[in-house]
Amino acid sequence: MKEFLIIALGVLIFVVIFQIAKASEYVSVLKGEKQSRKQNNKINAFLLLGFLIFGLIGVWYCNDLYYGKTLFPQGSASLEGEKIDSMLLITILITGVVFIITQILLFWFSFKYQEKDDRKAFYFPHNTKLELIWTTVPAIFLTVLVVFGLKYWFKITGDAPKNAIVVEVTGHQFAWEFRYPGSDKVLGKKDYKLTTAKNNLGVNFDDPASFDDIHVNTTMHIPIGVPVKMVINSQDVIHDVGLPHFRLKMDAVPGIPTTQWFTPSITTVDMKKKTGNPDFNFEISCDQLCGASHYAMRGVIIVETMEEYKKWLSEQKSEYFTLFPDKAPKDNSSDSIGKQITQLLPVKNN
């Protein structure tokens, strides 16, 4: 009801302004062109001042109405994302203050210095000192912001910590697939020529490093407090791994693997409690338009405790043994690949 009244008020204001404009046209016919121009100029000056006031009120109202629906109140779900949030808030604060000051000056000057009979326009073609100030000061602020941005970017795209868990993320129209290295901590080689209906990632199973790799679809499991390094690939067009809750994103480019790492700081279960949404899940979205079903390209990330992660991992079977069951270990209870991997994982959360 509140939104309806605001829309109705906006329509009413538009109608009033329209009627004033029509009336001014009739006055111009009666008073002549010069007098009409002065009157229109005065009306426009008041309208600009009104636009400033209603515009600032609108900015405040939209922020009050929609801020709670953004991801900011939830906070970042990764340690690296917290610093990115801080950097973004500082950027918004600086640019927001500049925006408000410049807009107030712009519309106030338009009102204050409207055309009058006793005022003559001042011709102001050039001022070197003023131009240096309004060029240098913004350049300094923007350079500082860019340097901080590059610092965080080089960190999350650089070498991951030695204890990082490696997950290969592969995108294709229109889904995400994940591959974990086995106990050797090395992902098996791939070759696009080996891609088949069963081996849809093109894994080279002649490479011994691929024997213990685990392949899962749609859902990625990771433990809280442990760095996660993603090795990102695409099988067809350019996709983009979007991790909005972790404040990260990275292009998935055909033929050019990219990397990025982060440290989850809150579990899925705790996030459900924090948001009050029992159906909440961290997601991997595709942030690059990639085709007709781009909107449906979504993966799920489950952040869990190390114990839960180890349990999930121990229940997985390597892709090699899934495709070649006759070569699987006979005693799955003690020699399964999943259990071999968990023995090498850190015991405590960081």
C-alpha cells in the first residue's frame, strides 16, 4: 500500500508539472518571447531544486527499502571476502560523499544563478590551477583504491597456501562439474580428444595420477577454515565462476585454466540460521552470458566442518574405479580412495 501511494504521488506531481508547462506556453503567447523565456527559466530553476530534494529523498528511501535484501547484511562467507567488503564500503563512502556534494552544488547553482535582469554571465574559459586540482585530487584517490584492489586481486589469484584443498571446476553449457585430486594431491591430466559420453571431462586414465581423482556433479563440498584453491576450466564458451557470498568471481576460459583461492569462514548450516532461511545454499552462478539457458547454470557449495567433509569424502569413489569397476580395490572398507585421502587432511579448522 505504501509503494502504491508513492507511485500515485509521483503521477500527481507529473500531472501538475505538465499543466504548469502547458499554462506557460499560453502565457508566452500573451507576454511575448522574452518575458516567456524569463518565466520558463524561473520555473525550471525551481523544478531543478525540487528534483534535487526529491532525488536525495529517493536515494535514501531506496537504500532503506532494499539494503536489507542485498548480500551486505549477511556479511562475507570467506576471510578474503571480508577485506573486499571493506574495500568496497570505503569506495562507496568516498564516491558517495563526492556524489552528494557535487549534485547539491550542481542543482543549487542552477537555482541560485538563474537568469536575472541585473546579472551578467561571467565568461570563464580557463583556469590552470583549478583544472590541476580537480584532476590531481581524484587521480590520487582513484590510484589508492586501484592499488588496494590490485593487492587483493593478486593475493586471491596468486599461490594458494600449502594446506589448500584443490578442486577443479569445469563449466559447460549449462552446468558445473567438480574434480578432487586423490591421496597423491595431483589431478590427472586431461585431453579434450578423450571426451566421451562417459568420460565427459576428457580425463586421461593412462595417467596414474587420475586413478584416485573424484568426480562429482553440481555440488561442491568444502570444509570451513581451510583454504580452497579452484582450478577453473571451460569446455565450450566463456563462462564465469561467480561466488557472490564469498565475494569472488573468475572467468572460465576454454583452453586457458585460471585459478583462484579463498578460505570459507561460515558453514552452510550456520548461514541458514543467520539468514533465517532453511533452504539457503551457497551457490556458484555463471556471471558471463553463455547461451539460451545461462540463467539455469547454477552449482551448489556446501561448507561443512572438517569432520563432515572427511565423512563425505570417505563415501566417494574415484572416477577411475567407477568407470572400471573390475580394477577397484577388493576391500572397500579399508582401501577405498576416499579414506586414503582423508588421512592427509588437516585435523583442526583454521
